Amino acid sequence: RMTLAQNFFDEVTSKPPALPVYRGAINPTENGLWSTQARYKMGNRHSEMILPVAETFALLAQPYGFVYPQAQFTLQWRNLLASQTQSLLAGTAHAELYREGQRMQREAAETAKAALDQALTHIESAINTKAPSEKETPVVVYNSSAWPRTDYVEVELTVKHEPPAPKKTPKPQPKG
């Protein structure tokens, strides 16, 4: 029957229907199949973020002798894209697919991290980090953003602590 929306709501609220309450997994054959996969999504996001940063610094490190690992980056991008199917990111895939996808994400992130570390080492080799004195510690800070940043940088340093030299006490002079 046709009616106004207000009439529908008035009727529903005047005599609420007795709806059944269902407790438990909606899909009893695949427990947890329709739940979200937070760890999987975090691994995906981490890989998506570190691969472009690694590629950027790998390109910047080429003038300093770094060989751009094209084949490795291509393979890891393909792995990452293969782990981004609709069923995996939506939380509707089977456990075996999540295990394989997590392996691919982990491999992509580890490859990117290794390439990034090597690229930064090549770049750092070209930077003069000699301190004017032993009391100063040079620090190299990288900005992987495409814009200037003014954030604070937090650095942990190991500083040599030399105990103060013992005070020399004058030897007592013999009186005489």
C-alpha cells in the first residue's frame, strides 16, 4: 500500500514488530569471514607507503653509486597489487589467502626497507659529517615529503661520558 513516510514510522513505533535476535557468526561455515582484517589492512598501508619512499631515495642515490633495483621494485609492486584484491581488503577472503597476502606484503616492505637503507647509505657517503669538535655530533635528517617541513626531529644519541680528571692535591711539603 502507498503511504507517507511519516505514516510508516508512526505505525512501526506504535506496535514494534517482534524481530528475532541472532547471536553468533552470520556465516557459520566460514567463521570470521565477514569481519574486518585490521592487521592485513595495516600491512597493506605500510607497504604502500614505504615502496614509493624507497624508490624516491633509490633514484636520488644513483649519482652516488647506487644501482636502482628496478626488477626488485617491479616484483614487489606486483606482489602488493596482487594482495589488494577486493575480497582481501574487504575482509571476505579465506585464511589461506590472507596468509599469502601477508607474506607478499611483508616481502614488499622488507625489500623496500633494504633498498631504502642502502640508498641512504650511498647518499650519506657524499655528505661531509665531520664535526668541528669532538663535543659535536653531526646528524643527517631526510625529508621524504614533496614539501618543506618544519617538524621537530627527535634523535637518540650515544654520548661518551668521560669522568672528570681527578683533582691533583698538592703534596705536603716537609717543614723544615
